[in-house]
Amino acid sequence: MSTNKLEEQQSDLPKLSNPAKRALSGAGIACLHDLTKITEPELKKLHGMGPKAIEMIRHELEAKGLSFATNS
């Protein structure tokens, strides 16, 4: 099995476009739990993250009882 296939199986991120995947990877985000450490506005600033990808991520976080970090 190739490394990419193994990484995809271990990640709990939703199926995203390649630009969105690259944006997350470049920011060091590999799983949903990593997204709980950043705010949604921070995620929106990543090049390659569009509204559809943000919505998919938000939905997946909510389904697992998680959320983005909040501005404190």
C-alpha cells in the first residue's frame, strides 16, 4: 500500500479538493483534532481553502462533537 493511501485511511478529515488538502498539509493539519486548535477565520486565510471545504470541515467537526478554536 502506498504512503498516500495509508495517510488517507488514518486521517478523519472529510474528502476535500486537492488545493484544500495541500493547504491543510502545509499548515501541519493532519486530522480533525488539529482543527480544534485554530479558529475558522484562521482556516479561511489558508490559500486553497474555499467555502465548500470550510463547510465540509465544519460539518465533520460538529458530527464528532468538536469545533474550531474560539477567539479569546
